[in-house]
Amino acid sequence: MTFEEIKILLTDKFGQDVIVGEETTGRQPALVIKPEAIADVCLELRDNDKTWFDFLASLSGVDYGVEENIFGVVYHLASIPYKSSLTLKVRKYHDRSREELPSFPTVSEVWKTADWHEREAYDLVGIRFENHPDLRRILLPDDWEGHPLRKDYKAQEYYNGIKVD
């Protein structure tokens, strides 16, 4: 299916407001999906006979900067049988002064590999994935302070008596 056909398929199934934007100027066009609908959209794209996006190639957490206070997730999907790919994005405003982390629905029930990708985004960017089966750090020690890929991250001076550069 073409990018336009996928847009029509999604809006027919979920309504016009499921796609909140699109990016068509990069190497691969992307659909910006309403955050609370991402798991349902991914399930449809995986199970629909016309799309069959059976492979989550990557999932990345994004901090768009302290000026915007927007966090997002980028999903790179692939259909092995149809030899096609698609990029989906979700994003939302998050006030950095709040204690709770920005959050999005998990897609780990759609693709098992999302479990590890989402844990990495949680660990490094500080994005929480609602209903994730095991959301804990995956790369950094459990007692590490902060999320190092955030734009406002301040490295701790010492960790367990070792100077952090």
C-alpha cells in the first residue's frame, strides 16, 4: 500500500482525528498519530491483510528540547512479506517541572520486541509506557539518577564513589 492508501485505511477505521499530522519532507514520510490511539493503530497495521507490518524495526524516544517541552516516540515499521516500511510518530507536551514522566501507551502487546525498545526509551529519555509488563532500566544501573538523553540532563558528579565525566 502507498502512504496515501495507509492514511485512508487508518482514517476509515479510526476517524479523521487519529492522524494529527504528517511529515513528508524527509527520506521516509511519517504519520503523526494521536498518542492514545497508537497501540490500536499499530495492531491494525500489523493484522490488516493489506499492510501486514509484522516487524517493529525500531522504537526511539525523543526529547524535542526544553523550549518546546515536547516528548515523543518514533516507530519504524516494516512489512517483510510486502517489502514496505512506514514511520509513525507520537508526541505530546510535558511540563518538565512535574514529578511524573511523559507517557504513551505500550505497543509491547503488538510486537514483543517493543518490550526492550520501550525499556531503552524509559531508561535513557524518561518516557513511561502505560501497561508495559516490565518497565525498568535496561542499560543503566537501577540506582542511576536521571535520564541521560534528555536535553535538560545534568550528569551526577559521582556514581558509587567514581567520578563521572
